[in-house]
Amino acid sequence: MDYIHNQDVAHRDIKLENILIENESKKLKLIDFGFCCQAKERLKVFCGTPSYMSPEIVSKIEYFGPPSDIWACGVLLYVLLCGTFPFKSAFEKDLFRKISKGQYSFSSGNADLSEEAMDLIS
């Protein structure tokens, strides 16, 4: 993320499906740059995968790409560590409401998470 953001590029579709692990070196590779764009100014195009979208995107207000990518990285880390999404709903409108409020919790089933992991996600 640091590399592409330093090139003034926003990916805009960070999600589990867009990260590959190279077998031998165990390096992570980011794929699917279909939504990427130059990110020097506020963006007006609202795109991405709903569960990973930042509050600005779901609220349809102009946003900066890199912070939205970082938000998606937080969602991704939550999913990797907890096995579920922080914001869930069968209905997109309800999902977007939950994301825009930014309220989530670490359930008792995630008691193994360290304080540092929870702090990093937050």
C-alpha cells in the first residue's frame, strides 16, 4: 500500500480476493487494479466491494483514495483475524448505515485477539 500510495495511486478494491501469496517467497501480491486511479485530489467515483468500503464512499461524499484503501486494509485484517466481517447485513442499505456509523465490536468468540491487534484494527 505504501508503494502505490507514494506513486499517488489508489487501488480502491482492497479485499481478500485481490491478495495473492507467492508460494516460495511468501510475498503478498496485490492484484486487480481495475478500479485504481491517480489519487492526488478528492475522488467522486464511488466504487469497490461493499463490505470493504469506507464511510465516505458509502455516504457518497468526495473522498481521498489512500485513506479509503487503509480503511479496507483494516476490514481485511479484521476478517483475517476474526473470520467474519465487522459490518454485516443482508441488505446493502443497512450495511452502509453500519459502515457510516463505524461501529463494530470484537465478539467474545475473538477473545484470543491481543490488545495490540484490536488497536491496530481500530
